[in-house]
Amino acid sequence: MIGDLIYDATGQSGLNTRVLPDGRVEQSFQHTGKFWGEQGREIATAVSMWRPDGSFSFEVNGYFFTKGGESVSFKGQGVGWPTGAGWKASIRGAAQYWTSSQKLAPANKTIGAFEVEVNEDGTDHVKAWAWK
């Protein structure tokens, strides 16, 4: 069951994009928002593989840094598909989190079910809910 909203952020996808020798696509992105109620900034890199039907699967690794100096690392996987011109896409996936922060410790026992809606210009909105 999907539970409480744990992450809500906006940002930019596709900041640094490159095609790897094996055909996968690597992209970095940044977001600002709240993770478990703490304001901060996320940096991450995703590596995706386009599939014959036009969708893509991906793995993502990143960090969220709170304004108070705490951090959370995460790793996720998911699928996405184009929904229009440019970068416009819908993305869905799941992530796991690691932190030594006492404030953010519940993240260590949480899987986040996330969605990303990417606009044509690459700006996006990310939300994640605790999977209970």
C-alpha cells in the first residue's frame, strides 16, 4: 500500500546527457524540495536503456542534502515513456534510502514509490510516497 508523501521536489532533468558506448543514456539532474519534511537539494545520475516499444528502463543513484547538513543516499529503478515533444515524459519507479541521520532514520526502512513528470524543456516535478 502506498502511504505518506515523503518527497516533493522540482528541478531540471537532462543537465548533462551522454550516450554511453553500449547505447545506454546517462543523465544528471538536480532538484530542490522536501524529503521527510526537511528542506534541501538532490543531485543524481540515471542510466537508461531505450526499449523497442519506445519506453525506457533506468537505474538512478543520488544524494539528498538537507539545509541542516544531513544527507540521504538513494538508489532506484523504474520505467518511463515519452508523452510529447522534447524531454516531456512520465516516469515511475521505486527507491531505497540510506542515512546516518537520526532525524531521517525512518528512510532506512522505507521503499519510496516515486513518479516524475518531465516538461518539454526538461523541468520536472518529483513525488515519492512511502510503500507500507
